[in-house]
Amino acid sequence: MEDESAVREGQTRRDCVKYGGAVIAGGLLAGCTGGSGSGTGANGSTGSDSSNTTTSGGETAGSSDSESENATSGGGESSYSVTMAPMGDVAFESVPERWACYKEGYGEMGIALGMGDGLAGIDRPSEGLAVLKELYYDELPGFSLDTDSMANIRANGESIDKEIFYEVDADLHLMDPNLPAIYFDWKEGDVEEIGENVAPFFGNFIRRKRDESWGEPYEFYTLYEAFEKVAKVFKREERYEAFAALHEEFRKKVRSRLPPERERPKIGLLNGGSDPSKGKFYAIDPTAKGYEMKHYRDVGVRNAFAGVDTGENGMIDYETLLEVDPKQIFIHWGVLNSDEEFRNQYFEPMKQDSVGQQLTAVQNDRVFKGGTGEQGPITNLFQTELLAQQQYSEAFPTDEKLFDRQRVADIVKGNQ
């Protein structure tokens, strides 16, 4: 790796990164109060979409934060700032070209805006984005994504070290600044160091509800509210608006065909960390907030485990599972497993267990792969369509495409 002192010495494009209105408290950023900051992105712009009023309605509604994007700098190039909790205002001298993120949720927001070529680093690209490309992206005409060129920010270890961020040398870290303390076990001050010496952090953890380990509560955005923020950072607002319009049409189409709520199916959703061979399961709620459950909420499925007493992190055993006896069981993240892996890891151990084999879902071969919890605006369209067709086959025939693949591909390319 390049000498760290040399890296820090020449940060002319990033040496003024600040988070306006953000308060460092116990190593975590508290909720923002506004204000302004200054930071820099890449030296050159990758092009931008003009800014207009965003499409609203449902999950596409814009957030209540305000953005200031009109402060101009010398040399004819405009600086701008975007506001998001918990950072406050984050200012950019130009549009970031090279960026990094943690997982596919935020990664796909950038990809959907046509910024995929600039994604320099992400956690395990060969196990995440590459799989999503094979499952979903390849259905989009003319879509391409080179995951081989992306750095694995986890490198060869189990943890994500801050030194990899110096090596990736991004213009933007598209992740919640509180996330490294929770998921990477970074020390207090590490985020500030990387933010000052490499590039700013911009993001808000919205995969699932945040607990007390995240510090003082701060705003929780929907997928499309966060997507809008990211679009403002990359100055791709028109592409966001096109996606938001498509998404709203898609949701209306799905909702219009759903049966009354009382007639909608219940599912038993188990976390992928469940171990049927040891009789340990983690029940989770498909109706919970966060983008990881969005496809379940969008098709209106109900939680088979509602009201069930569980242990830590929703832990239950075979006996509790049999008491509930859901007619169908889904394994969260299961779509990332091959058919053979899924069957060997989840279905066969249930079938071999003396209690597990009594489960209705096992007897009827209705133990299914659940979707990935890391879904951005593209994957969510596919996962919602597949789930609707599976749960309501008469209303959603499998040969019907519920959204236009060509239209999605055109938006990504900027031909909206």
C-alpha cells in the first residue's frame, strides 16, 4: 500500500471535508441540525441531470430535508451541498466519479443512476453484485457491469480495515458514517480520519430498524427517499425521477390486484443465519421497516410469527416452529444460494429432523428461497414481481412482465 503519510500529505481535493450541523458523540454522529460544510469530489464531472421537483407518493416521496445546490465557486464550476441525516450538509466541489459503498443497497442506487463504472469498492462483489447481475441485471437489455474491477473492501479478512479505504482512494463513501463502528469495529475517530484524508461519508443505514447501538435516534428514510439523496449527490435527478415514476406505476399495478388484507397469505420468514441442522432458527418479520423487507410489504404478505414469543434475535426451535406451522417458509437471503446449497443447508436438515419433517411447509415442499435483504431500486422491482407471481399466481401470471425491462435499462443509460 502507498505510504500513509504520503497519501495524507497530498489531499488537495479532499482536505476541507466537514459535516455541517453533525455532532460527534461517543464516536457516532447524532442527528443533523442543518448548517453547511465543505468537501470535494472528483476533479471532473461525469455529467449531470437537471434538478426538478421529485415524483411523490408512497415510498417515492421526497424527504423533509432541504438541499442547497446553488453556491458557485471560481473557475465556472458549481459547488453544491446535499443534506441527509446523520451527516447534516455535505458539500461537493464537483460530482464524485470514484466511489465506494458497503453493500448492494446503496451500491445499486449508484448503479441505477448510471454510475456503475465509478464503483471502486464494495463488500465481496463476487458474492453480492455479481450474483444480482446474473439473477436480475442480465434481463436488462444492453446493461453491463464489471464487478471484477471492483475492490473487495473486506480484502481477505473477516473485518473491514480502514487501510483499504486509503487504497481504494474514492471520492465518496456512500454509507452511513455510523456504520463502520457497528459493522467494521472501527475505533472512535477512524471515520473522521478517513473522511478528512480520503473522502466524505454520505448515507443513512436503512436496511432495517436501527437499535440503541447506533446512538441517538435520527431520521429513517425509505428506499426512494435515500435514492433521491444519492441522485442529488451524483446530479442525476432526472434519472431518479424517472425511476420514481416507474416505481409508483409498478406499485399501483401490484396493489390494484391484491386481495383484501385478511385474505393475503402468511409466511414464516427465517433469517439466513438459521441452522436447521442444529434446530436453531431466527424468526423475522416480513412487514418490518427497512428496504430489506420492501418486496414483502409491497405484495402485502402477513407475518406468520406475529405474537409468538421468541428468544434473542427472534430465536426459536423446531417445537415453536411446529406450533406455528406456517404453510410456507422463506429463508431470508436464500436467493444468493445455489439450488444445491439451499437444499443441503436448509431443506434437507428439516426433512431429516423428527420434528422438522412434520412441518406442513416441509411436507408440501414449500420451503422457499427468500430475496436478498440488500436490494436497491432495480432488485426491488424484480423481487417484488417474482414474489407477487409466486403468492398470487392467478392475479400475476408468470409469463407477464410487471415492469418494462427496456425502460429500466434506458433510465440507467440516461435515455429516460
